[in-house]
Amino acid sequence: MALTISAHEVSKHNSLDSLWTVVDGVVYDLTEFAPSHPGGVNIILEYAGRDATAAYSAVHSPFFLTTLPPSKILGRLDTSAPLPAMWIATPSLPPLTADKPPLYTVISSHDFLRVALASFPLKTLAFVTGAATDLLTHRRNASAYADITLRPRALIDVSSVRIHTSILGHRVQTPIFCAPTGNSKSVHPDGELALGRACSALGAAQVVSTAASYSLSEVIDATKAASSTPHPIFFQLYVDRDRAKSERFLRAAAARGHLAGVFVTVDAPVVGKREADQRAHSDAANPRALGPVRGHYIDSSLAWDDLRWVRAIVGAEIPILLKGVQSAADAVRAVRAGVQGIVVSNHGGRSLDTAPASVLVLLELQRCCPEVFDKVEVFVDGGIMRGTDVFKALCLGARAVGVGRGFLYGLNYGEEGVKRFIEIMNDELETTMKNCGVTSLDQVYPGLLNTRAVDHLIPDSLSEEHPYAKWRPRQSKL
Ligand code: HEM
Ligand SMILES: Cc1cc2nc3c(=O)[nH]c(=O)nc-3n(C[C@H](O)[C@H](O)[C@H](O)COP(=O)(O)O)c2cc1C
């Protein structure tokens, strides 16, 4: 890359016909790439013909640029002459809006949420706290835990409790894992690296999203440097419409040699209608746009048979989990399809509003297909804010629980905040166990819960018919 290119030359390539941009002093030709940019073409166009370093670095690690074909790296920017005014664009993400209270004053996940509400930039706030349409599933994920009550046992020696367990053969120090979340750099510049370092320090498993700001490899490298005992790292897969791209990602992930498994997300064939996100991005320049372009690269034709394709790529050894199982019928199909684990999840209520709260689906599995718990490892996420929630999910057969937003609220304070979040949740779980007369996670079982307040909501058979409405559409005469 010997060529030096003047800012004046770059600025001529400022349209979709010829689109150059500069990141960290390197000039890239994004003409071919821009229309398929997973974050949408408009954001790239905004930086066409000028410097995009700040905007790029606000959401991405340097890794993504290395995935462009070498022919698209045109040269270095000539910085010997003064750069034109307005050439270096400011990032589209505004800085944090408020000072955060000291971390030691934050003592619960609700406190972390309060700090996020006061300090996240508007777009980040909408992205992280948002959910589909009326947020009913999002709220119900949490409130359903409150409807399930505990049945404590007394006079048991609980002076010492242990919360370690295993996930698909990997020992973890806590049953709480970091669920995959995209674009974590919008919360903190260290994004998934900080999540990884904190998980590694406290022995929690981590799932790295396809849409992560840092690549899986960067996360593995960062956490290896932080701790000598590696924590299990999983990769979450959104299958790309360009299947060859997903195949390359998966092969690279498998070849990296530190992959505990692949979570294939199945509850977001399209991105849900998240109105806070739409409002935060509404733009007079594109009045007809209905929201930020997210996930348009996801292949909505993905079907059960495609799991064989995933298996063929990752090989026989790496476990595959389905993330986003929302019915007993699909849990049974997943077992038949030969996966090693399922995650009962509705994407934190972000995909389909009024889908059932995930802990209720866990109960549905217990009622309609209990054998699933013996055949595969079952996990759950969505709405977990307290140690009591974790405990209840484990009593209902979850091997471990995922938390999405909570980790991001911790990440607001960087690695230390994530550590504090995990420690608070662990501490609450231990307190719950002691007060319920349980000293290790192999003692939890459904008898420690009263679920009567929600039992009437749980389907009572695997049948995919409505219990009494039998109407079917008539054949159209057209
Ligand atoms: C001018 C350079 C670039 C800028 C300013 C930019 C900015 C952005 C923004 C703002 C988003 C949306 C984040 C959100 O959802 O809030 C995004 C998403 C994304 N970008 Fe870029 N980007 C650039 C170049 C690239 C390149 C070169 C690649 C890869 C080769 C890339 C890969 C992605 C991916 C995978 C996502 C999707 C994340 C998701 O699914 O949410 N970007 N980008
Ligand atoms: C900001 C954000 C981004 C997310 N990104 C992804 C993703 O890239 N892939 C995925 O499978 N799930 C994603 N999820 C869903 C989480 O993995 C998880 O299912 C959900 O957040 C659990 O609910 P909770 O946030 O109430 O804990 C995301 C969730 C949030 C809040």
C-alpha cells in the first residue's frame, strides 16, 4: 500500500457510483460494499469522500476492515497538506449525556438500568432498552418471574453454598452467562472485549454475536491475555443471505480452536418493529424510511434442514444450540434435529410482541415434553433482573440462564461494571439459595416453586391445534 492519496482526490469519490472513505489514515473503496453494508447504505454514504474514523470506530473494531478484499485498500491519506474544512466528520453518536454515579453506589440490576437511562446517548438507549411494538413480551418476561413464588425450606445448614455448574461440559463459576448482543461498542468503546475480560475473571460463559463490534478472534485474544483459565466462549450465528459469508465466519470460528459451541438464533428471521429505535433514527432526509436498517442481511429462508448445513461446516465435535425456542413443539423438533442444546428465548421481547414470557415456555416444556430436559441442555433468557429469577429458572430445569441487557448496563462502566453486575447477581443467587435451604445447584427442583398463578397460561399438550377453535380458511375460488 505505497500509494499516498490526497484528501482532495478522496473527496471526489463521494457518491454511490464511486465511494471512497478514510479510516485511521487508510483510504478504502467501498463502492461495491456499501449497498450490502449490514448497517445500511445511508450511513456509509454519509461518510463518502471524507474521513469516517470517528463514526466507524464508534461501532466497529478495526477487524471489519480487514475482511474487505485487498484490492479495496487504495492507499494512505496524504496528511502533509491541511485537510479541507468539514472533511473530518464528527461521529453520529453523541457523547454520554450525564455523569455516572460511582460504581460502588450501584447495588442492583435496577440501579444499573437507572444509570443507563440517565447516561446512554439517545440512539444507544433506544437500541438497548427497546423491544418490539408495545413491549408487552419484554415486560412480561420479567413480571412472569414475579408471579412464580418460592417455597423455602428451613433448618438446613446453608453456611456454605456453591453456584458453579457446567455448560455443555465446560465448568463455569456461575450459572449466569452473557447472552449475545450486537454492537456493544455503542455502550462502551471496549464492547465485547470488556464483557469477555469480566466473564473470564469471574468464570462466566460468554456468547459473542454475529453482529458484535469485535470479532470472536479479538475477544478470545483479549480474554486469554486477561486470565490463564479461559472461560467458555460461544459464537452466535445469524445466517447471512450470502450463505458463503456465514460459512467463512463459521469455519474461521471453528478453526480458531477455542469455540465452546454455536448458538443459531431462530427467533429473528426478520428484525422486530422496535419503535424507540425507529424514532431515535427518524430522519428528515429519508422521510419514508421506517427505521434503522438492522439485520437485513439475515436469511429469512432458514429452515430446519439447514441445521445439517451448519453441522457439516462446524464438524461433529462443536455443540450446536438453537437460540429462540418458543414452544414445546419446536423443542421436540430441535431434539430430533440433533442439536445439543436449546435456549428458550424470545430475543428479550425484541422480535415478536405478545409471544409468551420465556419462563412460561420453560413451564410448557416441563408439562408437554419433559423428556427434552434429559436429552439436551436447556437454557433460558429474557427478563432476568434478580438472583431469585435465576433461581426460579434453574428450579424449572434450565442448566444456566442468559442475560442480555443487564450485561450492557454493567458495560456502561466498562469491565469493572460488568464484573460488578455479575458479582451482584451471584450474590443475590447465593442469598436466595440460603434462604430456600439449598446449598448447591444440583439440589434445585420444581418443588421449590409455586407456579399456580401462571399454570392456567401453560398449554397442556404438544398439539399444534387450538384447544377448541377448529375453523380453517376455505379454499379461495379465485
Ligand atoms: C464508513 C465506514 C462505516 C461506518 C460509518 C459504519 C457504521 C455502521 C453503523 C452506524 C452501523 C449500525 C449500528 C447499529 O445498529 O446501531 C453499522 C452496522 C454494521 N456494520 Fe458498519 N460501518 C462502516 C463500515 C463497515 C464495514 C467496512 C463493515 C464490514 C466489512 C461493516 C460491518 C457492519 C456490520 C456487520 C454491521 C451490523 C451490526 C448489526 O447487525 O447490528 N461496517 N455500521
Ligand atoms: C441490545 C441487544 C442486542 C441484541 N443482539 C442480539 C444478537 O446480536 N443476537 C442474538 O441472538 N440475540 C441478541 N439479543 C438478544 C439477547 O441475546 C437475549 O436473548 C435477550 O437480551 C435476553 O433478554 P434480556 O435483555 O431481558 O436479558 C440482543 C439483545 C439486546 C438487548
